[in-house]
Amino acid sequence: MNRLLRIELIKLKSNASFWVLMTLHIVIITLVILSGKRFFDLISINDESFKNMVDPAVIPVYQFPDIWHNLTYVAGFLKFILAIFMIISVTSEINYNTLRQNIMNGISRFDFILAKLIVACMLALGSALFVCIFSLILGFVSTPGIEFHYIIKYSGFIPAYFLQLTTYLVFAMFIALLIKRTGLALGLLFLYSLIIEPLVLLRIEPVWVKDLFPVRAINNLIHQPFGRYLLREVQDFVSVKEIITATLYLFLLSWLSFQIIKRRDL
């Protein structure tokens, strides 16, 4: 495990696409989150009808405890950026025969999958830590009369975000191994996530069946939180059932990825 970790860290250190996409991921999260307050300020000034319904100035989007739910939900939309790197990382090792060379040097096919799982966990952990620190800073700046129980309430959305991002990156790895071509794998990932699965779900009635589809199961870890500010009921907790479903997908996709690489002629 330590050997694989060292090898992947060496690869990441010299990988320009990793630094570009990780920086882009962090910058976009920062800009999207900080632009939210400006958006509410503009609405408060220019839209009296909205202000009569709910005053944007008092919406606690950036205050404890709501900030944990709000920021992880928004950051979840940007998991595509890290998925791009995951696909590039896997397909480049196959197409440039790096995987074949590694196997000749004594690294097994199982080790290759394990190494990519380590990369997925590192990417997810880095993003989760950034969102956690960002939430703490904004929460302390924005929350009047801070109390400790407000700080930790809803903080469970951070590990849920880590699980969500890790599982989606493993899903991206599975598609990359299945397709092998970077452009086609990226296209299939985006097409399935944004078009194919949502269209299929429109034709399915039982909610429990919809929740079994992979992208929906991954996204269900963090439900949309902003309805609470319009006095609508929202799920402000991470369901055990949804954690189990996402975790099962994590193991299933990892196993399927190993089966693909085990049976493929390199």
C-alpha cells in the first residue's frame, strides 16, 4: 500500500493535468460560493417581490449550521472536474503502455486498480478538506453569536461529500477502463450523468427504483438544501440507507473495474 501511494504521488507531482484541474476545481468552488452572497445582495436591492417573500439579507446560507449542507451540495456539482482527471489518468496509462510496463516490473493488475482507488480517495479527501476549511472560515465570519453545537451540527455532510466524490471518481475510472479512449470515456460519463440516466428516470415511477441508479444514488447523499429558505421541507441529514447504497456502488464499481482489467489483453 505504501509503495503504491509513493508511486502515485510521484506521478501526480509531475502531472500537469492534475495541477491544472485541481486548481480549476478549487478556484471554481471558491468563485461559485463567494458569488452567492453577491447574488443575494443584488436581489435584495433590485427585486422587491422576492424581498417581500423572503429577505435575502437574513438568509443564513453562510452561517452555521446551514453552511455545511449548502456548500457540500454546491461543491458536488463540480465533481466532473476531478472526474476528468481520473479518466485521463486511467486512459493514459493504458494507451501509452504504462500499465503494461508496470506489470512487467512486478505491479499486478490488482495493484493497478488499488493505486487508482488511492488516487480517487486522495482527490476526494483534498476537495473535502478544502470545503471543510472554507466552510469553517465563512461560518465564523458570517455567523453571529457562535455556539459550539451550531458549528458541529450538519458537519456530517463533509464525510458524505467525501463518499460522494470518491464513488463518482470510481465510476469515472470504471468507464475509462471500459472505453479506454479519453474523449469517448469523458463523453459517455457526461452523457450518462446529465442526459441518459435523467431521461430513463422520467419513465420510472417507484422512487425506490430510481434511487438504485448509480448517479442518483451518488447524488442522493446530499439533497438540495435551499428549499428550507422558502419554507419547504428538505432532508437536512445523511440517510443511512443512502450511505449504504453509495458504499455498495463504490465496492461494486471497484470490483467491476478489476474484472475488466483482469480479463483484458494488455
